[in-house]
Amino acid sequence: MESVATPRASVPKVVVAATLGSVMEYFDFFASITAAALVWPSVFFPAGNPVTALALSLSTYGLAFLVRPVGAIIFGHLGDTRGRKSTLVWTLSTMAMGTLGIGLLPGFATVGAAAPVLLVLFRLLQGIGLGGEWGSASTWLAEFAAASRWRTFWTSWIQGSAGYGMLLASFTFTVVASFTSHQYLLDFGWRVVYFIGVLILGVGAVIRYRLQESPMFTRLQEEKRTERSPVTTVFRENWRKIILLAFAATFVITLGEIEDVPFSLIYTVKLGFPFAFATGVSTLASLFSLPIPILAAIVASRYVRKKKWMLALGLAITMAVAFPFFMLISTKQPALIVLAHLLWQAGMGVGGCVVPALITEQFATRYRNSGAGLSYQIGAGIIPGMFATFVVPSIIAFAHGPLGAWPYIAATTIAMGAVCLAAVLSIKEPDSVELAA
């Protein structure tokens, strides 16, 4: 089939709309990371055993990962049958409902056991919304840049949105923690972060609604070639590829969730630093590391023929700094703590920048949304969900608290990184620059 022409001016507009929405979804998700580590144990769980409350809070946070593949299935089906753009409006709306619910939820002291139960339900809603976001946004953007040799660069902004979301969430928490008392932060201050997120999610939904549909999907509709059951078809025809891509992509979420956030925030606070310092360091490191995925994507687009080599390089950096990351934090020197986060985010940025292009190009247009979303969310949902919900809390409990847990956390990071690396090196990439129809 001949390629579908896309006006050059359309691509930057779609980049802004796709990235802005993803930034705000990750803003809300990283706000939950910070809250689960430093706020929720005191607000939504019974007092008495802080280690148990922390473990339960982290497990509650991690449960949202387990339903992300559900979001990929629901919104992947809608994206491949109804359209990418309208689906992206619904992913933001779903995320907004979960975020608003958490922001309004009374604490354990007010409603008792209903508090953690409702927290779980709203987290699951957040997870479903975020589960549909990545595949839909990556597909929408990749199809607008279908014939561009810079597709890796354009789609890298989707992956980079996680960094921007983390930056905004960390910055907002730092400001609130710096200008309010600790008790006010626990009572109401953290909720302000959620209300801001809901407001901006609404703005993102309006921006997306005003833009046009993917030209490749529009042509598919015109030719009446859309799949009736895209999720079933793509898994039946490509299940081996989906599993391989899932293990390759899990690096950008699993390794971050094991070692960086929320565990490093907990570890920093337990070393004696205040809440605002822990989130402030994360903010500063996120700010300094923002150019890394952009520069890496430019290199990947211009010089690296196979994107998997850039992903392998990012993995190697991340594994290499797993132990030094905590050793630098343990020095209690602020500059070295910032350096630790910079080194970590360098590996994540270098490898993560190619993931959207690498995955979306593996599937045909008729089920690209479903295939890309399912591949990524199995890797970014089920696998990290198991770690965030069960493995990391179990390690903390086994080590009698965060301070003794970090060597086990670092070793787990390296072991999981080796699995990801094996998957990455097994990927076969198409030879054509143009995205397959």
C-alpha cells in the first residue's frame, strides 16, 4: 500500500498533544509514588507498625501496575476500531477520575478500613487509564511520523514524558512540603497536588480532542479494513513477539520502580533527610537529566541503524550504577545524592528513548494500537506490578526496614536487567525506515 502523506506541520502539534497528556498522566502516577512512600502509610493505614504500614502502602501503589494490561486491552480495542485520538481523550478522563477520587478520599481515622479499600479501587482506575495511554499515544504519534527518518526522535517524547511528569510531581511536592508544616502536608497539602493534576488532565483532554485523527487509521477506516477483534488477532498472530517486546520494554519501568522511586525516596528519608529534601533531589536530578533522552533519540535517529543497540546501552548503564546509586546516597552528601540520581536517569533516558519507535514498528496498522499497548503494558504492568506489590515490600520486611534492604534491591535490579538485556538482543527490527501499513 502506498504511504499516507502527512503535513509536516501536523507532527509537532501531535507531539505536543500526545506528550502533554502523557506528562500529566505520569504526573499523577509519580505523585502517587511519592505519596505511597511518604504520606499514605500515615493517612490510609492503621497506626502502630510503621514498617507494615509502609509495606501495605507500597503494595497498594503497586496494584495499579497489575491492571495496566487491562487498560491496554480496553483502549487498544477502542483505538484500533474507533480511532487513536478519541481513545486518548478517554484515557485522560479515566485517569482523572481515579486521581480525583484519591484526592477526595478521607483517611483511616475518619472512615476506618474503607479508606485502604477505596484507595485500592481508585488506584486500579488510575492504572487502567495509564495502561491505555502509552500504546494509544505512541501509535498516534508514530503514524503521523510514518515516513520520517526522525520517527525515533518524535516518538521519544512519549517516553520522555515520564521524566517531565516526575519533574512536575517532585517539584509540586517539594513546594508544598517546603512552605507548609508536616502535619498540614499529611492532612491536606498532598491532596493539592492531586487537584492540580485533575485540572491539567482536563486541559490535556481538550487539546487532544481538537486535533485530527491518525491519517493511517483514517485510510484504514475508509477502506473498511479495521479489525473486529484486534487484541485477539494481534496476540494470536504475534504472541511470541509480544512477550519478547514486553521483557525488553520492562526495563524502563521495572528497574525504575525497583530501585529509584519510590524506594530511593524512602531510603533518603530514613537516612535522616527531610521530606522536602528527598523530593527536591529528585526534582533537581530530573531537571538536569531532561536533555538526555532527547540527545539520545537524535543519535539513534541519525546514526544508530538498529534501535535495540541504544536500548542495550541504556540497560548496561543502569545495571552498572545499581550499587553505586545507593553508595552515593549513603554518603549523605547532597551533591553526591544528586549525582546518584543523574547517573541512574542517564541509563533510563538513553535506553528508554527508542522504546516507542521500536515497539510500534513491529505491528501493522490494523492492530498496532493493541499490539504496542499490550507489549508495553505486559512489560510495564504485570512484571513491575509483581515487584512493586510483592517483591520490594517483601525485601523491606525481610531486611527489617529500608536501610538494610538496599543491597538486595540493587542485586534484584541487576538480575532483572540481565533478563531484559537478553530479550533486547533477540529482537528483529524491520529494514524499512517507513512504518509498515
